[in-house]
Amino acid sequence: MASSSLRERAVRVAVKLAPHTAEPAREAIREAATRLPADPRERLAAGFGPVAELRARPAAIRPTAFP
């Protein structure tokens, strides 16, 4: 997991470069932003468009023993 200062710097750089970003990369950034806390997610949304709220992680799949 990235430190908060590294995450903050990455968000600043991403927002600064947003006007020069192609649509496929914008989509990837919006998808990745769903896993961020509210403040950086909102700043990315300002530069890259609407970002969905944080989604719950799917439940882990547990292996079962074979009979």
C-alpha cells in the first residue's frame, strides 16, 4: 500500500496531466480512484470526470475439499 504522501503526489500529478490524457487512460484512472479515500477521489473526479463511490470488495473464494 502506498504511503499517504506518495498517494497525494500521484493525485496532484495525475490531475495536472488530466487535460493531456487519452480516454482509455482516463477510464482506468476513474476505475482505480474508486478504491481511494473521498478527498483524493474527489480531486481526481474534478480532472477525469465522475468517479463511482467506493465499492465493496467481493467476498474471498474459499477452496473446498474434494470428497
